[in-house]
Amino acid sequence: MPLKVEFDLHEWTPDNFQAPGINEIQELMKDYTKHNGVYPPGESKLWESKESVLKRVINVLDRYLDKSKVIVVCHSMVITTLLELKLEVEFCGVFEYEII
């Protein structure tokens, strides 16, 4: 199978590459979870919203609508957002998704 790297399938961006360390990134993750990935009205956040993740992933997947099957390798936040999962994705988990 041909292999193609799609950069927009990158993991959720917690800090727009601005946090000084892991502790700050963990706090941003807690804030994301607290707000279910949605910015509170009138607020902006450093973390990437659930809507933003979904939009960029769908934009990539739409490029493959003419294919009968595609294998996508990506990170857990991308998978949980796309599939609307409330559970942690185990390493090397396999999930099926149908583009309609």
C-alpha cells in the first residue's frame, strides 16, 4: 500500500507550543477535560478545542472518500474526538470508522 504522511493528523495541541513544561501541559489537559474540549462562552484557551481537532481530522479524511479502505495511524485524542469516545485509547488500539 502507498504510504502518505498527513500532518494534520497530529495529536491534540494542548499549549500551542507555549507551555514551559509537562506540569503546565497536564494542567491544560485537566482544563480541557473540565470543559469537555469546548471553550467557555467569552473565553479563549491555550489548548486546541475539540471542534478544531475534529475539523482538521475530517478535512484529512475527506481526501480519501474515493478509496474503499484506508489505514490511519494517529494519537489517542484524535481517535477519541473522531469517534466521540469517553474512554482512554490503549496503545496500538484498533478502531473502525466509516466515512459517510
